[in-house]
Amino acid sequence: MSRIPYSPAELTIVGTHIAPTEPVQMKPPLRYATPITPRENLRRALSRDGSALWFPTTNDIVNIQPRTNPDHIARAEIRDLGPVQPLEDKGGPDLFGVQWVFIPTAGGSMVQPGSPILEDVNDWPEVIHFPDIEALDWEGCKINSPFNDSVRARSVTFQNGMFERLISFMDFENAAVAIIDEEQQQAVHALFARLCDMYEALIEKY
């Protein structure tokens, strides 16, 4: 594959990119006259074959966090093509029904403290009820279909990773102990494996 030589014309602004609704007015990301799309360039960069034409930046990626996933509502981190999330709708139950509270001064949410739903990870099969991913509002999520036409790469953020999800179930102190407690470690591994299955199902739907 021959490498396209750089030209200053690549910095010519030819428009703007489609972007999620923002809670405050922000300038739309600029689109430049690049010889390949930002999405293709990122694909080349990830292939590590030396064919990328520039170092990818955050402007080359659109991050989508649809309100179809209750985690994004609870964490007050909706990034989609729907309306701005009103203050009164921030917080509430996540995918597992864990209650989050939005803290305006912090600009984010935290788990309602003092009422962990899980005390010993060995009990998770009886205590933790995994969500039915198929039952989420995927029809409503189609509001985001214009992103399919974006020349930028698309990414999706999972608000709660493995340890953070464990913290949401147990509170921080118990979660920290669980990952070093030999009597709970096997159950932690099993819970994380089950979470991976859930995240893979979400990725397929996205």
C-alpha cells in the first residue's frame, strides 16, 4: 500500500461532524479534507502496520452512551442524539437496580451509600439479578442511527467496569477485601466472567 504524502490542504475545513447532544452549547467538531476518513485512519493505526496517515485524536472518534442503557441515565453520562438529560432525571437505578444519586457539585453520580446489596461475593448467584439485555429499549435506540453515517470512528463507554461494578454491589471497603480474600476470589472471577458475557451482549446490540 503506497503512502499518501502529506499536503497542507488536508487542514482545510470542509464541514462539521455529527455529534451527541451536549448539556451545554459546544462547538461541533470540525471535519477536515483528509485523504482518508478518520475512521479508516484509526483502523490503520490499530492494525499497527504503519499505514496510518496521522496520529489519531479524540476528534477522530465519536463517543456514544445511549440512554437505552440505564447505567448512562444513573451515572448522568448520556451521550446520544436524544434531548439533554434534565437534572431531575439524573441518578436512579442502573442496569442491576442499584440506586445512584447525582451530586450537582461534583457533576456526577455515586451509589446511594450504606445499603450494599451484596456482602459476600459467594452469594452473588442468589443475590445479583442480571438484566435482560434483549428487553432494553433498542427500538428507541434507533434515534442514534445517523451515527452509522459518520466518517469518524465510534466508541461506547461502559460506565461501570469490573471493579467499579463490584463496588456498586458491595461498597468500596467490602469490594476491596473481596478481591484479596481467598475465600471469595473464585466467586469474584465467576462474577466477572458473567459480567463479561453481559458486556459482550451489549456490544452486539450496539
